[in-house]
Amino acid sequence: MEERCTLVQKVKLTSAQSNPVFNLPTSVNISENSLPGSLVFGFVVETNDSNPQVWIQRVNPPTTVFASPILRPGSTVDTYQVEIRLSSNASLDFEMTAVYFLTILVEANNQSVEQTIVVQVLNVNEPPNCDSVFENPGATVSVPEDLPVPVQIYFIRASDPDRGDALKYTITEVQPPSANTRFTIIDKTLTCTQGFDYQNGQKSFIVAITVSDQHGASCNGSVSILVLPVLDRPLNFTNPNQSVSITEEGGPNVFVAVVTAVGSNVLYEFVDNPRAYQIDRATGIIRTSYNLDLDVDDSLKLTILKIRAFIPTAHRSGTTVVYVSVLDVNDIPPVCAPPNVMLQIPETTPINTDLVTFQCKDADISNTTVTFKLQPNANSLFSFRLAGGQLIVNNTLDYDNAQIAANNFQYTTTIIASDNGIPPLTTEIQVIVVVTPVNEGDPQFLPPFFFNVREDTVPGAGVGIVKATDPDWEFNAISFSITSGNEFFIDPMTGELYLRTKLDYETQRTILLNVQAVDLNQDIEPDPAKQRTSNQVITINVTNVNDNPPVCDPAMYEFTIYSTLKSNMLIVSFSCTDADGNGLTATIVTGSATDRFSILGMTLYSKNTFSYNPDGVFDPTTFEILVQVSDGKYSTKVVVIVHVVPWVTTAPTTTTPKPTKSSQVVTLLETYWDPEVWYVVVLTVTGALVLIGLGLLILKILQWCSVCRPPVQEMTQLLIQKTSVDFRDNAQKPAADVQEVPATPSDFDGKARDPVTGKYYLFNSQTGQRRWN
């Protein structure tokens, strides 16, 4: 037996290789008659790994004809010889499988190399297979001498394993040789062209026959022919030369026909001994020997049975013929390739694209036509159509809808293949088309595209959500970012906008943000180069909040007027503005000035006539008026200094120097806090508890001190005495220096309110004298 093997290029694997390469020849050949264990091919692996591994990773089509690889140390250092051999039970058959695809995997140093090689099975001509009885010991046929010429003696059954080779039937030898011209082969049937004569001729013959294919391979067999004598007065049949029909697949012992000869003690036998039928020697009933299947042996469609009836004791016989037709039964449904289909195609596959072609055959000999019918389900309706055995895309295969998503993005349909038998048999082919995503559409922003944000919003607070959708499933796999505008930042997954910096309505009332939406993972394999983006301008409208105090310019005024100025005369109109645009109100906060001045709107007016009566009320000559300008939340102070020139008939006896006043502009920012009710309650209760605790602590300390120290003598003193007080030194003079001085109304040049009692008193700005008014 010749072994075919091919040694391929060496493959070197080292631990330094990141992507090792393992090269094998494209294909190797092996004869189909190779014995088990024969070498298929071999190769050498070079590696410094002391324990490399070699496997047959895959074989297509699957088979067990290949044994596990044999790995042996090579002839040099760091080399290994690998052999791939046939398994112990291998049997190659070119007619069954002509090509195998072997995937070899080599692992060394934690690296792996995988390579596929094609093993082609070479066809070897095999001899024909002859019927076992014909081959050994040979068929024996009894032939009555009176059969008409030509006599069909024996049908030769033979087949060629190579499928398709035409067989040739040749008579190689006839015993006796003198009968060589009597026999010939017509349509695989041994036929005698001359009649038999039992009394005067040869009573037996042996015909050797060779069946050969076109390559000369052959099988041999022989047929022994026994000539039976036919006596006078042959037996007659009641129903000679019958024609009957039966159906296949009826099983063994199926009744076929009955032959009856006139006479008693008649026995019956077949002349040519057909294998498919049997006859009862006593009754002449013909039955099937086994289950007849035309799909296995189509020669059974028509069989001619020759029956001999004879009476052994009377040496009388007769022959008749029964023609048996076997009718085909539609019992095998079509067989289709492929039997089931699963495809994976992108959702953009064009309409009219051919997906797969089905090839179906029916083993029933009478059914040669197979028709196809498409049976879609709800989700694949109108998605496909059939053209003969071709499945074609008929409509857009959309990946981006919930119905397909719920079906795992699969379009399923059923192809029904039907034969033309009665009744027709069908085969169902399940087709599953898995649609893969393709990034087709840009993200689309959804309104609103503007948000109103108060200018007092704290940084970090959320101000709104930017929404977008993607026409590609799952519609919301979008990442957001802000490409221009640093006042805000956006959550990349939810689209929620957050304030980054403080806002000021008075500085900037509108902010434009350019928001970009990028879709994610919309292809079967995520590819940033295929991502789609959209941009949208988001408008932020900053809403006004009262957060600026009024501004007055100037903040101080100084005027000189005469005491004779009548009431309700305009003194000054304040020039004040509010950046928030709120309305302003002005109020006099200096208590002593409210008797002589009033405010209407933003204008200061004189209120009552000034009094400079030495014997009565003597108003000050200089009024420092503090005016509070408020916008309802914040306020600013404006100082107005009014010098009054008294208009009296008698000049004062003393000159009162004009005090030097320093002007000061006070701007008071008032803020308010508006907490929630529960917080006020908790804070109030907590404060009350703290104050109570603190009071108890102070009480304990005072009680302790009263025990340790002697009591302090009470001292009382009049709040205001008719004494000489030096207010300029901001201290009361010693009692020894205080002298009682008579005071007259003309000695006082000012009037004020005592902060303790609330009573008004008169004072002399030079001497410091005071008295109750």
C-alpha cells in the first residue's frame, strides 16, 4: 500500500513571539484505500519550550478517521517531529467524502498557532460488487426443456462502488465448450438463444460470467443451468399468464397472486428462482420474500415470474408466467440541503439580495419535482420571498424597532418543500436571519431648547435636562458634552445641566451653550470612527433677583437755609438708582430731625417752622439727617447736613462757634433669610434651651459670688443733674468741682432725647449744661 505524506515548512515558536506564525502546505493527498494507521502528513515544530502541545482543533466535515497527532523529539535541539496518521478504524471513501479540512493547533511558550490544511482523498477504482450467490458458489437455475426461445435464464445483480461507471457483462466460459454459442447476455440477463432437449441433448450447463467496469476491475460468478424434462400431456393452468400489481413498503409475505394447474397432487416452483418472491409448493400462492422498496431497488418495478407446475409421480409438468408490477408509494419526504439556515446580515442589506439557495431531492422514484412555499411569521411578514429555491430579501430588514428587539433581532421564517406524491409529503426548513445593527442616523435633540435660571442659583445646582434621541436602537445610547460655554457642565449620560459659576443678571442676561450629542455602540462592533454627532444651541435666560442695594450719588448733601423757611419747602431730591430696577423708598432714621423735616418720595422737605426763641424752644442750627433709601430688601444711607441760620430780633450774647462736622457715607446692606418653618421652630426651641441653661449657669455663679464677697453699697445718682458737665471730654467732672449754677432758657442751644427714660432735655453745646425740658 502506497503512503502519501508531505513534510511542510518548519515553524519556529519562541516566548518572544507575540504573534507566532504556523505555516502548513495548502493541501495533501491520500488514497481512499490507505490502511488504518497510514501517514497522512508530517511537519516539524521548532521551539525552546520543553513541552509543546499539538492538537487537531477541528475537522470539517466531522469524522474519526484521523488519529491524535504524534509528537516526537526531532533530530536537532529544540525541534519536534509531528505526524498526522489515520486512526485504527479509519475507512476512507472518495465517493462519500472527497475533501477534509483539518485545523492544527500548536501551543508553546504560552503562544498558539492555528493553521488549516486541506486533505484530499484520491479516488481509487474499486471492483464491481456481484451478488453473493452469483459469486460463490454460483447460481443454479432449473429450466424446462420446452420453454420458447429466447429463454431468459438469470438476471445478474451487480453494482459499482464508484458510482457512475458503466458495467460490462461478459461470458468468459461455457461448459461444455460446445455450447458456447447458445448463451448471451441481454440487459443484464443471461439468455439462451437455442432450445433445450432433455432426451437428446445436454442436460446441464455451467456459464462463467465476468462483470467489469470501464477501468478493467471486475467480479466473477457462474450460473448452473439444469434442463428439466417435459413429458407428454403438459399440465394446464386455470389462469395462465397473469398480470398483477402490488404496492411497495407492504412488508414481507404480502400476497401477490395464485397459480393453479389442473390435476391432483400438483406441486409448484419458480423456474428462475427470484429472490423477491416465494411460492408455496403445494398451493401455488405467491408472496413477497421481504419488504419491497423501490427507492432501494428500482429493478423491482416489473418482475416476470416463471412458474412450473408438475406431478412428480406422473412425470407431467407445465409452465406459466405472472407479470408483477410494484407501484411506488410516496413514503419519503424531500431531503433538503441545507436542512436549516441561520444567517447574520446587516440591517442595510439591499432588497433583492440572494440569501441562500435550497436544493431538495425526493428519494421516491416516482416523485422528481419539489416545490417550495414560504411560511413567514408575524415579524417576518413580507420580509422575504422565494424564487424557485432561492430565498431573497423582499423588504428592508429593520434593526431599530422594539418588536424585533423583543425577538432578539431575529427574522424567522419557514420554507416548506413539497413533493408531487399522493398525498404530498413535506419537509420544513427553519430559517433564522439575525440582523446586525448599522449606525444610520444622527442623534436628534428634543425641546425645550432654553431654560430660565435665577441669577442667585448656587453653583452645582441642576438647572434643566437636555434631551436627545437616536433613530438607532436603543434610541437613548447617547453621550452629551458642552463644546462652548464654560458657565455650565453637563452629565454625559443623563444630559442634566449643572451651574458651574455664579450668575449676574445685571452683567449677562443670556448665555448660549453649544451642546453636542454623540451616539454610542450603534454598530455590531463599536467603532469611534463611525459614531454620529449632532449639535444644538441651548439658550440660558438669566432671571433677575433683587441682589443689589440701591446706589445714591452723591451720598452726602450739605445745605444752608434760613430759619424763616416756611414748611413743606423742598430741600433736596436724592439721586438714587437700583441695578435690579426695583422701586425705591426713602425714610428719615434720625429721630430728632423728624420734627423739622419730612420725605415725600425721594425728596426731602421742611416740615415745621424752626424755633429759635431764647425763652422757649431753641432748635439746633445744624441738623445731620440720616436718610435710609431701600428697595424692599437692601438699603443705603444718605447723609444730609442742613445748616439753619436763625432769624431772631436780638442777637445772642455769646457767639456759638460752628462745630466741625466730619462727613461719613454709610452704606448698609441688609439681607434677609427665609428658612423653612420646621427649621425656625427647631432653632427657636434650641436657642431657648441654650439661654435657659446659660441663665441657670450665671445664676449659680452669682449665688456663689454673693457668698464669697461682701455686699456692695448702693449708690444712686440722678441721671441728669443741673451740673456743669464737660461733654467734650466725654466724662463727668468730680463732685468737688461741680457747682450749682442757675440756668436760663437762653443758656441752652440744643434739644435731645434721653436714651434711658425717653424724655427730652435741653443742653448747652459749649458748657455742657443740661436740664429736663
